[in-house]
Amino acid sequence: MNNELMYDQFSDDYDRFVNWEERLKYEIPFLSSEMDSLKKGTNQSVSILDAACGTGHHVIALKNHGFDVAGADISAKMVEIAQRNTHAAGFDIPFKKAGFGQLAESYGTEMFDGLLCLGNSLPHIIEDEALSSSLADFKTVLRPNGKLIIQNRNFDNVLKTSNRWMDPQTFREGSKTWIFTRFYDFDPDGMITFNILILSSKEAEPFKQSVISTRLRPQRMTELTKILKKSGFVDIQLYGDLHGSAFNVDKSGNLVITARAAN
């Protein structure tokens, strides 16, 4: 299944799957601090593009912190829900349907101070050439010295431990319950198939189940930092999560990278 189709299918359940209140409480202080550093002591506003915005909640939270924000996503349905969510929050935020490698074409001469690529989105790019062109695309829409923040799974640890399973997520609304379970299949070609098993039940009825899947490239830390440097990024910093913890290749659940676009 291609990425666009998968996330179109997952869009209606995505806000049930993510505990946004807890996630944003944990992540936004780090993200806002990193983006605040771009002000350099001035009162100028900082513009941020979320390049895999999903249903828009990071964008909304950063708007609440005073940033100028925009969002793009490969899934038209995700963009539609993001627009509904932002209108419900009282904002009019611009969103575009655009995947990785399409940002410069979509935004023309518009440039941003910061760019986010969160939620393990970048590993959806499988081919070497596509990954390089996508990172070059990120740099093109960033102003000189603009900041890029990437959040991936720590695939060095995933591959070392062959850890297939992630913690299940549960959501309840009225009499209905959803359970989301994510797991990996390690493919012979070195790629990973990412699966989401969705179980749903109303009251005492039996659970209905469905599975959606897509392929991922398990980007290791050294590989990704090397390609970032080749794509024109400098001042590369590594963290273990979006709370700013130190990165430990053997223990961290995430690989978070911050970098700046070279002049």
C-alpha cells in the first residue's frame, strides 16, 4: 500500500490513536524552545512549516505559542481534517497537499524559518535518490540558517533488538472502544513493513479488526546524518526524544535530529 492511500485510510482514526493532550504537553516545550532560538533577540515572528502535518495538532499548538505556521501532508484526507481541527481551534492556518520532494514546487518563493518532520514520517521514503531529493527539498524551502527538526524511531536499536512491537493505544468514546497495535515485519531486502492493527467494538459486540500496512526504510543515525550533511545541513544535534534527552543509540526510543540550513 502506498503512503498516501494508507494515511487516507487511517485519517478518521488518527486522532483516536494519538493522545494529543499528553503528547503535546511533552513535546511542545522542546519544539517551541528550538524555534524561539531563531529570533536572535528580536521581536520578529518565526515561520514554521510542518512537512508531515497529519491532522494538524502540532501546528495548532505552535500557533498558540505565537509562531506563524503552515502545514503540508501527502494525504488529502489528513489535510481536510487538519483544516477542520484548526477552524475548531479558532485559527485560519494554510494547509497544502504536498509530499516530500514537492514542497519547493508547492510553495514557490515562500520560505520558512523552521521545518518539522515528525512522527517517524521520513522513513516512508524508501529509495536513496528520493531521500536525498527530499532533504534537498527541505533545504530549499528553509531560509539560510533555518532549522530542521526530524523525529524518527531509533532504528539502530530496533534493528539490533529485532523489536517488532510498539505499545498499544486505547481510545474510548461513549460505548465504543478502539485498540491500536503497531508492529513491524523485517523484510528480506532490509526494509521494514509497518503494520497497524485496528480493533473496534461497540458495547459488548465482538471486536471488528482491520490492518493497514506500508513500507519503511529503517534509517540509521550515521546514514541520516551523512545524507543531511551532503544535502547542505550543518550544526547537526542528536536527541533521544522531543523532550531534549540525550541520544543513546542502544537505549533511546527515538532519534531526534536538529540541523540548520547552510548559507
